Amino acid sequence: MTEERVVVITGGASGLGAALTAHFVGRGDHVTMNYRSQAKAGKLVAELNTPDRLLAVKADVAVRAEVIAMLDQTVERFGRLDVLINSAGINRDAPFLELTDEDWDSVVDAHLKGTFICAQEFVRRKPEGLGHIINLGAACALQGRKNGANFCSAKGGISALTKCLARELAPRIQVNCLIPSAVDTEEVRERYHLDKPEGRKRVLDGIPMARLGALDDVTYMVDCILGSRFTTGENFFVNGGEYMH
């Protein structure tokens, strides 16, 4: 893999995806940032102001034709593909008996089907050379949680898919799963009511390292994964000890 990489980040305009986009652009890589929200993408593109190294492409990762167009644009613009980070996803939480078919399908499609399609089309456009796929998982795939059967099931599928791809694509392409939790993002702040003292205390009481994760805690781990040469099919936890496996 060359020093300046070509990195595709799905869900790259918000949350951890946006932090990863900024990180790779900042280190001099060429990045395709996939997005669904024009407002968020436009704001990030303006902030980074690196038109020579950043390609923003609107695409639904669960629609193969849109993924194909995104990756073809990437190859046309930057000449190749090196890294795929599957970060796109949505949440539609509800008690199990209240989940609708749409709640199930939309979440599973965004996370699991999207990861499958993006990985498949990425590999098809990388017939030679070393590469790396990083899928974003979740600890709840292993321990479950209330009101998230759709999300947890999708993330559990991603964990299994990661191992399958790691076996099939080795030794040329490494496939690993990044599992962040308790990281200070807008979604986490809203979900766990971190703006309220009682909500913040409840979360921090469950983290042995006694703080929320920072975005650069996640980008540091991603750099470690990409720097590895003999690791595939593994889960990498970034959660301050909140969940130990």
C-alpha cells in the first residue's frame, strides 16, 4: 500500500465517519466521502477545503447501482482503491413488539446490506495489490440491548460477515471490525442524555477509564489497524473498558 492512500468512507459526513474523513484528508490521503445529507456534507467539504483530495458522493449504500457509481467515480478521480471503511448506518429504536417491518428493513439494509454491497464492489475494483476493509461494529452485537433488536442484529451480521470476508479475501485484503462505544458524538449524547448530569454520570460509572472516548481515540485505532500486517478477522474495541471481550 502506498504512503498516500485512496480511502472510501461510507457515512463519512457525520459522527465518526466525519472524524475519519477529516483525519485521512489531514494526513494527505485521497478520500471519497459518501453521504446522504447534503447539508452535513456541504459543511464538512467547506471546512476541509481540499478539493484536490476529497470527493463527496451522495449514495445509498444499500442500492448497488449507487455504490457502483460511487466507486467508479473514485477510481476515475484517484486511479485506484486502497481502503474501504464501512461506517454508514441508521438507528430506529423501538421495543421489540413495536418494531415494524420498515424499522427492521431500513436498519438492516443500511448497516448489513450496505456493508455487503460496498465490500463486494470494492473488491471487484481491486483485482490486485494489498487492501484493507474496516467494518464498524457494536458491542451490542455481542451483548444485546433493549429497544434495538434491529440494530443489534445488523451489527451481529457485520461481525460474522467480517470473519467470512477475512477468510475468503486473505492474504491480499485484510478485513477487520472496529467496535467503538462511549465515544463523544452527537448520536451518543442524544441517545444517553449526556447533556444531563444524571445521564452523563450513568454512562461514566460504567467506563473503567472514567471518561468518554474522543474522536481521535477512534482514528488512532484505525491507524493501528491499517498499520497491521498480520491481522485479519479481528474485533478492535475502543470503549474505555465499558465492554470487555
